[in-house]
Amino acid sequence: MVILLQIRESIRRFFTSYDSYCIAAGKFLAALIVFLLINKNIGYSEVLASPVIAVLAALFCSFLPPNFTVVAAAAVSLLHIYALSPEGMIIVGSAFLLMMLLYFIFSPKDTVFVLLTPVCFSLKIPFVIPVAAGLLGGPVSVFATACGTIAYYMLFYMSKSEVPAELTAAVAKSTTEGMLNRFRFIISGILGNRGMLVFIAAFSITILAVYLIRRLSVDHSWIIAIFSGTLLEILVLLAGELHFKTGISAGGVVAGSMLAALEGLVIMFFRFNVDYSRTERVQFEDDEYYYYVKAVPKNTVEPAAPRVKKIKGGSGKDLPEYHVRRSVTEDKEKKSSSVKKNTEKKTPEKRTSEKRVTEGPRERRSVEDRYRSDEARSSAAARMDREVAAKARENRQLRENKNRT
């Protein structure tokens, strides 16, 4: 477990250090996958179906806000549908406009769910979307997943493999009756798809259930929310299959829901990894309220320190730097040994003479000062002796004069 926490902290530090580059790369990959899937399924326009155009458009989207990718994907889809049927472009464009109004009003920050929902439907794993939306989003994420589901089913109905024969036959007719038939086929085909309604209902119920349960203050609320939401998603999809006969595979629903539960555990490990054994409950009050606080600490660990390996032995002798250092040290040793030999050959007299020669003026000045101070000291002592002797003679003469008198 410690190794996994260290890996998580390393990933977090890497993302925080290079967040701008990681976000740009993520937007580029998401946009590229969306454009390639659109070209594969409804690539009616040969110019827009080119992979070069998809790469350039994805690169352009990586430098713009995420919601621009949604608008760009809708525009590319409409241009492809226009190559098939102008009436289809009008109907799908009207639906796109209505969905964008709902999306930008209620959940403009859930761009990732709008883009990933059609992608997961194309990859046959749409069951992972509601669990992730309930854990990372909120109740308004229902609008984002619903818009993504409707967009997928509209584009799936207009795709090359699923476009009805009545529509292709009616396209050849340019009369008013042909236009009305095209409108009728497209509208009935989109609105009459019961599988779309079942998925929208299942996704909405699952998102709300996961969000409400993971917000509870009970222990292990995220684990309970993940498995409860997964089980509820399975039940709603199977009930819709039994009632509406939508053709949803029961085995695929169970396998996809298990994958959704695994995805939820991975999200919980990175987003909500806590230690319930160290839970603390705090109670305090102020002038107006009593507060009951439950504090659950997060599982954190420092990333592993890098190991520095020192290579010793003969392997370093093969490097060119080793030979350069060796030549420099050998030259220094030769110079030091030659200087030592020259100093040993000199006699003591030469050394003393060299020492005298090397003595500076400061050293000579200090010797003269010491000599002058000794001379002054001796003269002062002699003067004092003379003064003492003269004083003694004066005292002797005074005593002799007194005795005579």
C-alpha cells in the first residue's frame, strides 16, 4: 500500500509541476479521438474525413477552452450530415442547439462527460460514465451525460452502417414529398429509439444515487456509493430491456458495470483515500450554534527519495574523463617531487643566506627597534646610578658639616 501511495504522490507532483502541458495534451487526445470517431462513423465528406484535418483540428482545440471542442465536434458532425442530407443537418442541428443551451446553462464545467459519453458508447463501455460522473461531478452532470447520449444515438442513426434504406432512397428525390419523407424518417428514427431513453434514465438515476451516497458522513461512503450505483445501474438497464425489448445484452451490462466499479475504486484511490481508523470527532460552540465535526485524515506519504548509486572499481578507468584527471594529477606529482629534490640538495649555509636575502624590510626594522630600545634602557639605568651617587655625596657632606659645628 505504501508503494501505491508513493506512486500516487509522484503522479500528483508531476501533474502539478507540468499541469499546463498535461491539460493541453489531454485536450488534444480527447479532441483527436472524437474527430476520428466522427470521421469513421459519418465520414460522408471526403475533405473533412482526412486524418490530417482531424489532427490539425485537435491541435487547434488543445489551445482553446474545453467547451470549444464540443462546438467544433458538433460543427464537423453537421457538415458530414449535410453531405448526406440537408434535412438531416437541419434536424440534428436543431437538436444540437437545444442540447447546447441546456448544457451551457446547467453544467458548462462537465465538458469531459459530454465528450466521453459518445466515445464510451462507441467503445461499447458506456457503463463507466455514470459512476465517474457521480463521484467527480454533481446532480447537474445528469444534463451532460444525457446530452452525450442523445448526440451518440443521433450520429449512430445517421452513420454509414445504420442509415435506413428509406432515407437513401428518398435522398434521390428532390420533390416536396421526398423532403417530407426524409424529415419523417429522421425524426421517427431518433425519437423512436427506446434504447436511448433507457440509457438516459439509467445514467440519471445512477449519477444521483452515487452522488447522494458518497456525500454521506458514514464510514466508507465512497465504496458504498460505487457498489450501490453499479448495482442500481444493472437493475435499471435490465428492467428497461425486459420492458422495452431494446436489445441490450445482459452479459455486457454485468461486465461493463464491473468495469465501472473498478474505475470507481481507482478514482477513489486518487481523490478520496482516507484512513477511517484515525477518525476524530470534535464538538464546539459559539454564540449561535453548536458544531459537531467529524474529521477523517487522508492517507499521505512522501514519495520515495531518489537513490544515488556510486560506481567504484575498474569500470571508471575506461572513461575518457578518467584519463584526463590521471594526466593532470601525474603532472602535479612530478612538479612537487622535483621541487622537493632541489630543496634537499641545498646546504645549510645556502638556506640561511637565502633566508636572510628573503627577509623583508619589516623584519629588519623590527630588529633595529629592539636594539634601540635596549640601548635606551641601559642609558637610563646609568643616569639613575649617577643621580643616586651624587645625592649620596651631598648627604655625606651635610653630615660632616654638622659634626664640625
